[in-house]
Amino acid sequence: MVFDAEKFLNTPIFALDQLGLLSNVGDFLTFSEDSIAHQKTAALEGVEKDVTEPGLEEPEVFSYREHLLNGIDFRFDVALPMRVRYAALTAFTSTVEWSMTILRPSFHITKPPKGTSLPIHLLAVFADRCDLPLTDQIRCLEFLIWVRNSIMHNAGVLKGYRYEQQVRSSISAYHPNFIISNWHYIGDTVEIKRGALEPLIESWSEIIRELYTVATKRKLLLF
């Protein structure tokens, strides 16, 4: 991303902490994904050496090779990416929530509607006050928070999760980046594809920047 000096200077100073946190989450995700890909390549390159060292017979070599390849695929295509992306999703959504709950509005905030979290309600209220068209983005964030909460409170498994039906009914809007699958063999979970989170993190960085900037200019915040 090209550094925009004018945008930086026009950004309220109290927004920079939140933007820095979101940037750190993006960096963590990029570094982790690249590291996983690099490690898988190295592991695949070592398979032939591993199968020839024990002095196995050819049928055993074939079975052992398949065993190693299956293990590599699971580790680097499922286990590690799942944990990294779930960690990034948790950090990302939590940071956006923090960015709203720390604000001190200069006006009365009504109670959130039943079933709506306070951060989502605050985002909707401030978006309306700031004349920012964020309905689709807020709806997407609410979906991501449901997914995050399924991870935090139900091991990522949808069965038995309080908002299972909301996740299932909403996810088609976010295909193919988010799908329901049994990718970890523990039951239906939300599978996050590589590259799904990075543009969302970047987009929400700009949303938070703009919302803070407009809210400050319109004197919607107390300091």
C-alpha cells in the first residue's frame, strides 16, 4: 500500500493505535501464510530422502510415502492454516470491536436491538450519523463475529452453536472465501480460504479511519 501523507495527517491521532493493531494483524497473517507455504515445500522435498533411508521394500516404500504425503497435506493445508486464520479472524474482529467500544459519544446511544451486539450497534449508529454507507460491511462483520464466537465458545464447530442457523443462512453471500466444510474432521466448521481475510482487514482499516475522521469533524465524540 502506498503511504498517503495527507490522509495520515488528517487522521485523528487516537485512531492510529487501532489502525496500527489492524496492520499488525495483517502482517501476522501474511507472514504466517508465507511461512506455511515455504515449510510445506521443504517438507515435500524431504519425502524421498525419508522413504529411502529406512531400507524398506518397494511396497512398504509406497505406503510410507503415501503416509508422509497425507500427513504433510493435513498439516500444511488444514491444521496450520486453520489455526492461523482463526487466530487472525479473532484478532481482527476483536480490534474492530475495541475501536468502537472505546469511543465516548457526545450524544445518547440507544440500547442495541435484541440479538445485536453493542459494537455492531455502535457501528450502525455512527455510520448513520456520519452518512457513511456501511450496511453491507457491517453485515459482513457481524457474520465474521458469529464465526469468531463459534471458534471461541464451541471449538469452531457449528453443531450446537447458538448462532448456527445465522451462519449457515449468511455464508452463501461470502462464497468462495468462506464455506462450510469438515476440513478438520471434527464436524461442520467455517473454512476460511487463503486470501479471504487480508482485504477485509485492509477495508476495515479504511472504514475505521474514515469513521473516526468524520465523527471528529462533526463533534460526535467527547475527549
